[in-house]
Amino acid sequence: MLLKELVNEKAVSVAQRRLFGIALAVKRGDKSISDFENQDAIKQIMKLPDEELRKFAKTKEKDLPDRREK
């Protein structure tokens, strides 16, 4: 899935929601990017506007799968 295709959607898995939450925290300066293994993905996601990052990060985890099925 391309980054442009993700805009205006909600997270489709718990892993995706958490990744966007991490990217938002790094972008705000609350966390250091060096604390995480997937730095390239975080850097790409951080290019999105804060509002889009928040939409993904605030998605409720209750009914989401751990990982997206292919």
C-alpha cells in the first residue's frame, strides 16, 4: 500500500495503529527515532500531516487484527 493510499483511512491493524502512534510521538519530539528498529518506515510516515497521523493513531484496537491479512 502506498503512503498516498493511506490518507483519509483508519488503521487496518493493531501493528499499523501503533506504528503511526510511534511516528506521531517522534514527530512531536516525545520519543527518539533511534529507540525503534523500523526507522525508515517511521521517517516516511512522519511526512504525513499531524492530523492524518492522529487519525491512524487514535483508531480503537478492540476489533482490529494484530496484523493485516494479505
